[in-house]
Amino acid sequence: MRMRLPAARPTAVTVLTLLTSAVVAPSAHSADHDYTVTLTSSTATTDYDHRTVDLTGTLTRPDGAPAADTPVQLEQSVLFKTWNPWGDPIDSTEWETRGLGTVRTDAKGRFSLEDVPADRWDSRPSPYLSPRHEVRFRAMYDTDPADGQMAFADTAVRVEPVASSLTYQVSKLIVRPGDALTVKGKVTWPAGHGPVTGTRVFLRQYFENEYNAQTTTDAAGNFTIRTKVREDDREFVVFSAPKDYYLTGVTKDLPVMNIAP
């Protein structure tokens, strides 16, 4: 499985024991990948009001015996969809990944971590705009990152987000290069699911650009985007990108036509 690691520094969960000394090495005849790791989440689905999971797993030696008092690394990834207008066979997923730290197995090779947030951890909005609403966890046993061998197991949690809505008005339906285009609208979601103020709204005008024309909503969810039409603008799409991973964004194709030759 291909994973993309962000530049942000890993954040350790405070209840974990962080690894500060040399890990326990396996016997010389046993590579890391000959060990067996299992990982299970306490639930397969989370929602707006229930965002934490308990993780449990086991680590077994190549001979089938439990690997007692052995460090297991845990990490978490929040998944986003890639906007890919070209249809290339590229990885269709973006990852925000952090390390959760290290836990140690008990005498029976078992490990656990409770109340892990199945959510984004960064207070800043994500650079990725289309959540897949899926959180993945990975448990790894790796004594030597340089040897290319490790034992690992994954488990995934599906996020059930709260639906939002977006309404809009456009200043023109027919445009030419150089025309000013204004899109006004409103983003809303059910009360009790956080403030709508500051929600990012984007206007995509060209198939390789979705970041240039953007704004944020006010306290009532209202927004205004003003842009200048270019000759190559052949699509006009407005969409919202809520900061909260447990809220959906909305995409609307605008009935705007560029009649440039």
C-alpha cells in the first residue's frame, strides 16, 4: 500500500510510552516481515458525536509464539480524494498521516490504545479539498527501517459526516474573456454542528485550477467570490470545503458559458 507522509511533525498521543532506547531485536534468523501483526478497531463507523476508537492487536513471532514486551508503532491517516481531470492511473488518494507513538505488548503479545481520535488533528484547514471520510490506522513492528522489511497490519474506520448545503446566484450566464463574474451564495448545515463562519468556498474556472478564486463565509454562511474570466475558462464550478472532517462539502456546476472563440 502506498502512503504519503506529510511534512508536519508527528504528534504522539500522551498516554503512549514513547520509544527512547533501542528496540528489542528479533533473533538473527527472523526478519521483521516474518512476524505477524493484527490490528482491530472497536467500531467500523464513527459519526459527528462519536469520533474516537479503541485499537487492539497482537504481535506473534515467526514460530507462532506471542512476542512479549515488544514495541509496536502506531500511526493514523486521514484520507482525501484526488481531483484528477486527466484520468491518469495515478494514486487517487491523498493522505494526512501522523505517528501515534509506540506501545508495548503484554506477556501474551497483545497491545491496545484507547480513545484514539478518528479525526484530523491539525487545527489548520487541510490543503486537500475533497475528504474521503475514511480514517486508517496502522500497527508496525520494524527493528531496522533501513532494511526495507517490516510487519504491519491496517484497519479502517468509515466516517459518517453531517450533510451541508450551498445555494448561489451568479451575476452573468454568458461571459467573455475579460468579463467580471460574481458568485454570491450561502453555506449552511444543521444547527449544533459547529459554526459555519470561515468555511472556505472555491470557484474553479479551468480544469487545472481550483485554488485561485476563493473566499470564506461570514458568520451567517454568506460568501461572495469575484473573478475575471479568461479565454481558457471552460467550466465554472463552485464548491465548499468545511474545515471539520465530519462535515460534507458541496459542489455545484454553475450555468455560466464562456463564448470566447
